[in-house]
Amino acid sequence: MVRRSDPRRIHQARRVAIRNLLVDEQRLAPDQVDAWLTAWEIEAERLALILDGDFWTIGSVWIREQRAKHGTPPSATDHAA
């Protein structure tokens, strides 16, 4: 039986990989990393991006740029404005 790839599982696996990279290599606290990942997902939804293979690559760049500008992730209320 041929197993089909599940896009949701692939997306989640990529999210976990980026999370681990930020925790391990950037030495960020896990809760701060989770906030950055959520902020990216909110921004990507606002931009109507699709969940393709580039989603987390673009997200990684966005997080790096936002960290350089702001230092801390935006709160959920920041996105509502």
C-alpha cells in the first residue's frame, strides 16, 4: 500500500524543525520561540500565504528580521490592530 503524505503533518514537522533550530542554535527560550512561531502564523494568515514548502523558510527569515527590529515577539493583541 502506498502511503500518501499528509500536508498537515509535513507542516507541523517543519514547524517543529524551525522551533528546534531557534531553541538550539539561537538559544531562545522555548516559550519565546513559540510566541515567534505563532506571530509568524498570524502574519502569514494576514498575508494569505499558502502552506507550501516555502512557508517556514519565509517564516524563518521573517522571524529573524522581526527579532532584529523588535527583539521580542508581538503579542496577539498587536496583530488585531
